Amino acid sequence: MKNIAIIIPARLNALRLPNKPLKLINNKEMILHVLEVAEKAKVGEVFVATPDQQIFDLIKSRGGKAVITSKNHETGTDRVYEVFKKKLNSKHGIIINYQGDMPNLDPLVIKNLANHMKRGLCDIATLASDLKSQNEEKDPNTVKVIVNKKIEKQSFSRAKDFYRISNESSNKLIYHHIGIYAFTNKALIRYVSLERSKLEIKRKLEQLRALDNKMKIDVGYVESCPLSVDTELDLKAVKEIMENKCQKLK
């Protein structure tokens, strides 16, 4: 697919898990696993956007493309935009923001996300999976999304809200949100020009800036939820999954 770029924001000074991109899984840095997932999707050019020379050097030594960005960005999307503007000259029609802490994402879902964006039905598209338990639904570390109709394999629905904690009763149209975003060219340019919304700041969820400004976000379904690594416990869990999978393939 031409005119599509995947940009992976990654930095070393994450508050909950410092040096996260360099944590080893199967004797390989996590950011390299993420890079390989993006490359296997085969939807377009792949770049790692980082303020850290150590990550830049690692990606380059692997033969990947990396760009040094400002250290002052408030969000990963701002970091993605810097690469889009300066490196890609704002020319790519679809830009996928793939977080650098999801090393076990299926490359096929990135391709499905790109295919949906090519239909021109929304400003932004993202992904979600089923909530596995009531505990997960109540867990503030799990971001939830409410959609306007049920989503199933390879289908998309319009997002109504995103949250971490809610006092509302259980809703059958609530899913576990997965932090990958595909933007149209115009949507990304508009998004970064907007001021952070009150709800975005309150809930610490940057996608609410888009909803608060009437941008259309479509949500696609993923059967198994990839782990987002934010803590040592997350890292231990994803290592077990990926290392066990590797053993089975031997």
C-alpha cells in the first residue's frame, strides 16, 4: 500500500517503567519486536520516532528507519506528527501511530486498519477487543471504549466514548481499547492543532480531544487483545506469552 506510513513513538523516560523500549523479550529489545510487527504488516514505510539517541542507534543498527524528535512533546501523537511533517513532508495520506509498547500485536490487524482507512469513512480508526471479566472492566489501567453497535471480526463501529473508570452499569457495547491509531492526513494535522480538551486532561486519554471536537473515530475488532506494557507485571506477562509461543514454534 503506497502513501501509508507507520510511525512508532518510543522514549526511555516512561514514568512507570523507565527504559521500557530496551527491555528484553526473547533476548531482543521490545522496540525491535514492535518494529518487526510493523514491517510484517507490509502496509507502508515504518519509522521509529524517538528523542533518545540510544533507541535511534539500535533501530539504525537493525537496518530500520529512525528519526530523532524533540524531547518536549506532551503526547506520542505530537511525536508522530513531527516525523510526518519534517521527514515525510506532510505528504502521506494515512499515518498509523503504533505504540512502541505492544510487541505482540498481530500484523494482520494493522493491515485491516489500513484497509478500513482507505475507504474514507472516518477521521481516525483504532482497535478494540472483548473485555474478559468484570475485574477488567473496572480496572483503571484498562482503557475502555463504548461503540454505537456490536463489533465482530473485521468489522468497525463508531466510537462514542473512552474512559478508565465509570459509575455506569455494564454496557454490552463496551470493549477493551487497544492503543493504535490510524489518521487521515487532514485529521492528524487538525488534531495536533487543537488545544487539549478538559475531558482529555481529566481522564488522561488523548483520543478524547478528537471526540470532543466532533472527529469521527471508528473502532475495529481484534479477537485477542495484545498486551500494552506499562509496568513490570505487564512485561512479565508479555514475556511469558511471547517466550512460550517461541518455544512451541521450535
